[in-house]
Amino acid sequence: MMTCARIHIIRMLVLCLISIVCSNFIIAQQASTVYYMENVPNRHILNPAFQPLVHLYVSLPIIGFSQMNVSNNSITLNDIVKNENGTISYFYDSDDLKKDFFDALKSTAIFRTHSQTNLIAVGYKHKNIFLSFSVTEKFDATIVLPKNLPNLFLYLSPTFIGNSFDLTKLQTDFTAYSETAFGYAHRVSDQWSVGGKLKYLSGRANVSNTNTKIVTDLSTDQWKFNIQGVANMSSPLEVNIGEKFQSISVITPSNFFDWLKPSGMGIGIDLGLDYRLTKNINLYASIIDLGFITWNKNTLNVDYSMDQSFSNYYYKRVLDKLIVKNEMFDSLKTILKNSKTESKTYTTKTRAQLNVGAEYTFPTNYFSVGLLSNTQFYNQIVATEITFSTNAKPNEWLNASLSYSIINGKMSTFGAGLGLKTGFVHWFISADYIPIFNSTLPLSHFGFTTPINVPIPLNSSSYNFSGGVAFVFDTPKRKTGLINKHTISKKNKKFFQPRSRNTYHLAWENPQTGSIR
């Protein structure tokens, strides 16, 4: 039986997870639904080869383009807590629920949140060339948990005794940085369009760790831990560690401008390709956020290690001894006292993503279907998402998209996006993972006296939202009409000027000057 202290701790962890998921649901990593929405001016963040339909756009600060994503590759809230006919149960309440929970976990579970907000974004297109400039604030947080870790602490059983468990993949990374990007795209021919971005990365703060070895050997008489790894930190805060961690002091910046000084610097690139295979089929490929940051301000490097055994541990009482009797915290103190601290530069990588897609546009040019593969890279870990979309684009002022995503070959969910141009203002909103099934969770089960029921999406492992507002400007036109460019005769082709990949606008000739508009 679990002690009250253990149950309380686990319930608090469950509540924290639910709070994180629900609070970030309405706030957007990659907005895959936007990929085929042609009238969104700054969709080139997903593929630098894309060019907007307008000649000039200026995004408003902060609300010009913002997105956030919370995701994991293993579990949903339905794997953690269940509400069946008003009865709340948790994954640790029975052996069957435990089994369902651990069967849902990947061998390496990845929990990630990503957000970005544009401070300024400008794009200008002239003939076949498109230039862009943007300043964006980004935040990435990643926690990697090997499957054996929750097994070790929450699913203790006699079958574990006498076994060795490798937890080396356990790692964390929290990074905040500013990105200044210069983009260039060129439509080389009617078939090819290429693009790229060069980025200057200004690091705000980083806390990360990497383990070189975490091995546990269990028996009925003792548990052995062999731990080795490195933790790094860099930020505007100056952290001073006394000898053997006997004292810790933190010095904050003296003024506002010191907070803004970078803690690290780096570079990044985006590369993109747009290829027209046939008159109705386009192929796309891009790699984005490929880069690194070298941290050199107020750095703290902790080289930690522990090789220790705990005697007389019986699996049914191990958590009580570790938590209630503070033996876990005493062990952590031992690790810190044996650690070596330095202050040297270190380097982290940004989260690179590979996009590969294909789109079929129907002959009317008003409707298309698309397929997009998004692959994310984190050290040696790879996560993949496949998105199918249907896209309506009857004219330049309206785009609508519906999508269906399959995440890591297991979970699936719907998405939707809408782009609307009203005069010289363009609006768009998009969500990739719209929860379909919801349930309610009474907060009284977490110690709250007020009977409040909170609606939660049960079957979603990812939550994403993006949106933005931009001013868009174009050259004046006297006559307009969307015409399939493949129906234009060679004789009259000079009277049609390209406006986008799939459409041409009817131009007119000024009888006084002879210029084509």
C-alpha cells in the first residue's frame, strides 16, 4: 500500500502536468497546417523558398506572428488520470492501469515545449526575388526520460530485483534566445524556386545536462547507483558556488540593459526548395533551425558523479525511505559535494527540423490537397509527424485549411487554419492539434475544498496554436482575374504577370505610356 505522503506527491505531479498542458493549449513549435496556406505572408518560416502573394508585408510586434507548442511522444492525459462515471482513478491505482501507462511510454519519452514571438518582421518581393528580415524571441524546453525511470520509482515489483537498469539518456535542456534572420528567395524558373536564411543567434539563458552514465543495480539487500554527467548553466545571473557546495550566492544584473546583454552567440541557417513536378504537382523540402549557440557569460559547469550503495532496501518500502526519511536528498548532497565546478564556455545545438512535402492543386486552382512530413532532431533522438491537409484558396484574400496529423506513427488529431485579408490587413489563426474528446476532472481530488470541475482533453499528446496580424501592400491593379497560368497562350503571355505559384493576374497596358501593369 502507498503511504499518504507518496500519494500526495504523485497527485501534485499529476496536477502540475495537467496545468502545463491546459495552460499552453490556448497559447504555438511548427504550425504545420500553415504550410499550404498561400496567403499567409510569413509562412516562409517553414520553407525559405516560399514567396508571399503580396509585394510587401510588415508584421506587427508580438501579435504579428506568435506560436507555441507543448508535446510529448508517448502519453496522453487519458493514460494518467481517468474519469469513469464520476469516479476518478490514476495510473498507479491498480496493476492494470499501471500496465496501460507503461505500455504507452516509449523506450525514450520526450517532453517538449517551444514558443516564438516575432518582435519585427518585414518582407519585400520584386519580380522573382523575395527578401525578408525578422527578429524573433524563442524558447525551447526539452526533458528526455528513459522508460526505466518511471518503472524504477512507480512500478516496483519483485521482477526488478537483481536487474540492472541503464538511465543514461535522462537529460534536460532549457534555452531562451533571440534570432535575427536575413532571408533570400529566388524563383529560378517556372519549375524551381530556392531560398535560404542566415541567422544570428543571441543566447539569453541556458540550463542543460548530459549524462555519460547512470546505471542502477538492484537486489533485495542493496541498491547500487553509478552516476556520471555534466550540467551547464549560462544566464545574466552570476552564480557563485562555495567549496563543496557549502554556499551558493546569486548576483543579479544592476540595470535593465545588463539583462539584455547576450549570454552566448551563435549562427543558424534555413534552406528550402520548391519544385514544380507537373502543372498540378509541387514538391517541397526544407531544413530549418539548423544552428548552434556558444555560451560564455556567467557560465557554470558542474561535473557530477556518484558511486554509492544503499543497504537493506526492500522494494515495497524504497520510496518511503527515499522520500520520508530524506535519504534521497542526503544522496543528492553527496553528489554535489563530490562534484567539480568550472566556468568555461560550452556549446548547445538548436532544434533542427526537416520538412518534406507534396501538394496536388486541382485544375481550377481553387482547391488543393497536401502531404507534409516534419522530422525533429534532438541529439540522437528523432521524432516524426505526418500531416494530411485539404486547402481551399478561392482568391487571394481567403485561405482555409483542414489537416489531420499522425504523431510518431501512433497518435492522430485534427487541425484547422484560416487566413483572411481585409484591405491592407491580413489575419490568420491556426491550430494543429484540436482536442476532440474532453472530460472533467474535479480539483477536490488534489486537495482543493471548492468543488471545481476542470475540462481536460483526454486523448491528445500535443497542443499547438499560432496566429498573427500583418500589414500587406501590393501594386495597384485596374483589372483582376484569376487565370490558370497553363492556359495562357504564347501570343498573349506578355500581358500576364505572375502573382503566385499557381495563379496569374490579368494585367492591362497603359495606352499613354505603354507600360504593363
